Amino acid sequence: MSTRHDDDEFMDVSEVVKLGIPSKVVSVFEREGITRFNPPQKMALDSGLLDGKNMVVACPTASGKTIIAELAIVNMVLNLKKKAVYIVPLKALGSEKYKEFREKYEGMGVKVALSMGGHDSKEKWLAEYDVIIVTCEKLDSLIRHGIDWVRDIGLVVCDEIHLLNDVSRGPTLEVTITRLRDLTQFQILGLSATINNSDELSGWLGASLVKSDYRPVELAVGAYYDCKMYFKGETQEVGKMSDSLLALIEHIVASGKQAIVFVNSRPSAESQAEWAGTVTKKYSKGMDKVSSSVLSAVGQPTKQCRRLARIVSDGAAFHHAGLAPKQKDIVEENFKNGKIKVICATPTLAAGVNLPAAYVVVRDLSRYMGGYGMRPIPVLEFQQMAGRAGRPKYDDKGVALACAKSEYDVERVMDEYVNAECEKIFSKLSLEPVLRSHILSLIATGHVYSDRQLMDFMEKTFYAFQYNDLFELERNVSKVVDMLGDYKLVEWSEEGDISSPSLFQSANSYHAVRKMRATVLGRRVAELYVDPVTAWLFVHAIRKCASMRVSEIGLLHLVCSALEMRPRLRVGKGDYEWIYEEAEKVSGRLIVPDFARADEDVFLSAFKTASALDAWIDERSEDFLMDRFRMSPGELRAKLDNCDWLLYAVSEIAFICGSEGLRGVIDELRVRLKYGVRAELRELVRIRGIGRVKARALFKIGVSDLTSVREVGFSELVRAVGQKSAEALKKKVGDDVTKLKAQRRFR
Ligand SMILES: Nc1ncnc2c1ncn2[C@@H]1O[C@H](COP(=O)(O)OP(=O)(O)OP(=O)(O)O)[C@@H](O)[C@H]1O
Ligand SMILES: [Mg+2]
């Protein structure tokens, strides 16, 4: 993939000063080594980027799409004094952009904010900021809470806008963009990979299309099999070894380059990294410090952490969602500085990040996809992974290789991936599960009041633009609206506008004059960002709680039964017996309503997930969770976050249902989950700097809260939690620490 471009397709960066961009911005670019704008960047400027024109930029990976966004942002913030919202597909990418934008633009008074987690807040503080980086879910949640600064938005950048194609997240992006466009006027800038129907995307957004094949760093894409690299019209051998992939890694690392190897599962990432380490260790030295930082990144290192630390000391690493965020940072950081030579990763590493991999090897071209078994990955996904190779600033050439399974398979891989065109992207909005949450939200915020208005809204979506046939969408919308009514989340009055009859007119035509609004419960559910089906589950369980003593396992099993906890822990053959046995023992304490027990698979996987969390609050180690439940530290963190949010939702819904009594139990459980402790330690972990290990040590010497710190001697305290924590505790209760320390020395 290399194309020639003439000089006149480039533009000196200083020329943008004439277009109104301050020269200090130009200096920032120059400091970064950007002296001239490349062809897509120039095209964007020529097409009215700084005149507020909507634009879709569909260009190859590494073509510098972010600079186009930055130009539009500084123009909007500094010249037009309006806010820019930057939508990212992944939190990791959000953090990368946040760091970058702050370093580059904060000095000139551009205030940058990152707003990612938490789904029940207006985040009033954001009103003070100029550039707001969000995920589409967060933006959706902010709109549901009725942000006051919506009219201050002048620009919305949507990075990796081909995410519209994603089954679970695409519809949220689509609805959020449509909704925001209804609420206020702004310039929209969509940054996309080279997809086959970018014209459709720009058509929907009323945007000019900037399409280019420019890639600053040549990227050679090919297939790989049996120690041979196959490129168009050329084959290259790498040194022979019995393991062909290791031979390739040796070839790459021996030439002083680095590689990312993409595989399709976490266990594969770990074992492949272990293998890679056997090669990289010859080429890397002095990794002790990095290796021990991997261990100290978490409170109590688990087997997985130790394995990563071992592999890192050999100069390789694995990277997947099971790692703690700090460990991911360490791996990325040390890959950037060249110490780690090879990363074996799952595809989550692929979206938009800049890493210095001269080589990308896509080992697996198929992936396990839920009920469909192993399926070939889309070309778009392959290209996103391949695009991590050969990034500007790091390399002058990139190589991406797709692994074939046999000599015969090489041709297929060349046809279906290497030389294949990307698929089209399609709106996934008509899928019912995603529709119901958005429809409730549109009604709850008063965005629409009638069926007619709801369909008017739907007509503005990418779905409507693309399919031009609303029949299926209309049918699903109608089904969802009825369901929301059955769930008591939406109600109707008859004072609707008779002149705009419903699209859903039934035979008896009652609906013709209905005007809809959300119930109090419906409004809260929309704000809480839970699925209406989950809310319905919670309402029933809350009613059941009125007549029983509520237990931790009951609540944990309830939230683990919610759709939002997917993917739950997988139930293997060896699990059935113990799950049935344990579930039987606590069956009187389970609060999920009967209708939620009907699906055996859901029940069992929810019980297994709940049991793992129950073990966590019983102070079991993370190693135990891995051995017994196959729950990795990263997964534990993700589940704890979700669980906390859902428990909060249960307590808020309980409040509306008049069951305030549940709040106390839930609050206590949330604290215990946060720290992983039994009930008796809940006061101790509230003290800053005291985690589950130190709290347990304190409890053993008779300390159960802050007041009881006074009653134990300083030396005993030091023995239990170490000098620093002991001093902090004594200081907290007002003791004279200097005196205590002197007394201790004297003894
Ligand atoms: N005109 C330029 N001259 C030199 N370097 C540039 C120029 N524009 C961008 N770059 C550099 O190119 C690198 C890649 O840019 P960027 O991350 O914006 O790519 P991208 O198009 O968003 O790719 P992806 O699709 O992978 O997200 C960055 O390090 C950036 O600093
Ligand atoms: Mg990008």
C-alpha cells in the first residue's frame, strides 16, 4: 500500500495562519515535526474545514486524521469561542487523546476535559471546559441528564465513526448524533477508516467527503506461512525454525524492529507471548525494573501478574482486557521506549492507538463469536490491526502479515484479506434490545411526545438514510413502545394532537390520539442508563425483598442476572455440579423473580459470576478467583464497576418503589465490593490508605475503626501495617507522632 503524491498536494503548515489559525498552534505542530500538511489534511482545509463545513474524512490508518480534528477544534475554541466534543470509541483512546491535547493546547488557554465513567450525573463541571472527550455512551448519558451547555457546542468530532457498524455500540452512536443534531446546530467531523460506503455516511451527515489513499509510511501487506512472507508478486524467506511464527519473530527482533502479534483469545495472547519471550530474551537486557513494576502495579500480584512479569523480563508481553489498567500502561509505555520487543494482544489494542510496531502479525483470522462459533473476522477489522504497523515518527516502513494455515490457504488469505476491499458499514438500529433503551430515553427527556414524533426522529437516523424503508424499524419501534407501556415505564394520555395521527393505528384506533410520557420510574430508569428489561427485573425483585431478609448473595445474583453484566463467567462442564449444589443451599435467599430463572444458562452463569464476587467480599485472593472461577484481575475490576453501577440502580429504583429499607444493605455491599472485605472491616477500609490487607491486619490486633486506633500501642501498630500507615493512623486520631516515634526509638 504505497501511493505517490505530488508536492502540490501538500501545504506548508504556516499557511493556515492566513486561514485564521493562530501562529502558536503552528509552532505546536512544528515542534511535533509536522512541517507540511499532507494530502488529506490539505483537502480537508480546502473543503471548508475551518468554515464550519460538515465533513467525513475516510483515509487509511496513520494518515494523520487527528491533526484534521485538532485544526477544527482550535478554530472552534479559540476563534469561535464554542465547545468541541470529541467522541472516542474506547476509554484507552480517550486517555491518549486527553494527554496529547492537554500537552499541546492547554498552554494557549484551551481547557481539555475527559469524561468517561459514571452514568448518573450531569457533570456540571464540564461547563467550564472547551474540549470534552467522551465515549458515545457517556455523551448519551449526559444528554439524558439534560446538560446545560448543549447550545455551547460548536463542533462534534466522531473518531472511528465506522463504529456505527457495531451491533452493540453503533446504535448508541447513531441515536446520540441524531439527537444532538435535533437539539442544537454544530459542525460535525467524522473520522473513518477507508470503508466501502463512506459516501453514504457523508450523505447522511450532509457532509463533504474527504477520501484519500494517502499513507505517509509505506505499508506492505502480505500473507505468511512456513517461514515465508508472500507479497504481491514477491516472496521473502525468513530463517528456518520448526515454529514458523517464532522464526518470524526472530527475523523481526534480530533486525532491531518490534512487532505486535494479534491473536483471538486471552489464553492465546498469554501463551503466544511466553513463546515469543524465548526469542526476545536474547535481544533484551535490564528488564528487572520493568518486570517488578508489573508486579507492584496491583495490591496482591496474582498468577497472571507473575506470568506477565516473567514474560516482560524476557522482553515480550501480553495485552488483553484481563490486565489491570496500570499494567496495560506499563506494557504500552515500555513498548514505546523499545524495551519490550513483542506484544501479543487481542484485537482491543487495534483502535486508533499509536505504537511503534514495524511489523504486525495477525495470527488468527477467525474469532469465536457468541452463538455462531468460530467466524472469519471482517476485512475492516484486519485492516485496523494491520494499520498499527509502520506509524509515522517511529518507522519508515511497515509490514503487516496475515497468517495462513497451509500452502493452499495462502491464496485464500491473499484474496480475502490482503487484497480485499473493506466491507460496507450498516446501521444496526433496528435491533430491538438497543432500541428500547433509546426510545425510553427519547420519551423520558421529552424529546418526543407522540408516536408520530418518534418516527419523525427515526427518519433522521443513518438507518433511515441507508435503507430508505422504514417498515422493519417501524414494526420494532411499535413493539418496543408497547413493551415500555407494559413495564409501566411509559404512559399515555388522550390529549394528543388529533391532527397528527399515530403511525401505529390499530384496528380499534385507540392509539390515534395518544400522547406519551415517561412515568417517574421510566424517567429515572432512562437517567440510570439501565436497560428497561433490567429495570423490570429489578422492580420484581424489589417487591420480593419486602417479605424476606435480603442477603449479599441474593443481591449479587440479581445484578449478575442483568443483561448489563454480560459477558458473564462461562459455565464449563466441571461447574454444573457445584453450581447446582450451592444454588440449592441458598435458594431461599435468591431474589430473582421466577421469570428470570427460566433461562437455565443465564441462571447458572449469573450464579457463577455472583459466587466469584461473593468470594471476593469474603476476602479470597485474586489467585483464588482465577483458579476457582477463571476470573482474571482485569475481569474482576470490570465486573466490580458494572456491579456497583447496577446495585446503585437497584437502590434508586427501590427508593421510587417505596422500599427505602434496601438502601442501607446495598450501600454496605457496595463498600465491601469496592475493597473486597467482610462486613467487620467496612469501617476500616473507609480510612484513606487502608486496603483489604492492612484492614485485616488491623482487625487482628483489635482495631475495628478509627477510635480503636487510640487503644493500641504505636509499636504494635507499626508491626501490623508498617511505619508509614501507623504514623498516618495515629496522626488521624490526634496523637503526637513525633513523641511516639521518639518513645519507640528509646525502647
Ligand atoms: N502532516 C504530518 N506530517 C508528519 N506527521 C504527521 C502529520 N500528520 C500527522 N502526523 C503524525 O502521524 C501519526 C498518526 O496520526 P493519527 O494518529 O492522527 O493517524 P490516524 O489517521 O488517526 O490513524 P488511525 O486510523 O490508525 O487512527 C501521529 O503521530 C501524527 O503526529
Ligand atoms: Mg485515529
